[in-house]
Amino acid sequence: MTDLSANDFARLRWRCRRGMKELDVLLERYLKQRYDLAPAAEQAEFLALLDCEDPDLWAWIIGAAEMPDEFSNVLQRLRGDA
């Protein structure tokens, strides 16, 4: 768990902005509702997930492609499975 400063939160929120509105909504909702309360390992997983390409993220979220094990925890939360 971390307490984000206003600047850190703003930077992280900017990283959640994607080329797809659907991803923006999912990622920003996770950031606002879950990120600060998540364990450090889950936070690190989310940060790494933000480096992935939009088409890959979307395919994993909608189930069109198998989600990688390293992101499965956060992807399940984004999908509403957890």
C-alpha cells in the first residue's frame, strides 16, 4: 500500500489514458477504487500492465486472448472477475 501524492496520482492517471475510451474507463476506475489499497505486488503488476499495448490489453480484458500469468491478478480485477 502506498499513499500517492497529488502529483504522483496525476502522473499515474495520465498513464491510464489510452487510445480507447473503454480502457481509459477501466484503468482509471481501478486507479481510483483499488490501487491505493492494493498490496505492493498488485500495484507493481498494474504499473507493468500500463506498459502494454492497447490491442493486447483489450484482447486480454474481453477474453479474446489468453491473459498472461504476470498480469492475471489485475486483469481479473479490471474484468470484474475478482
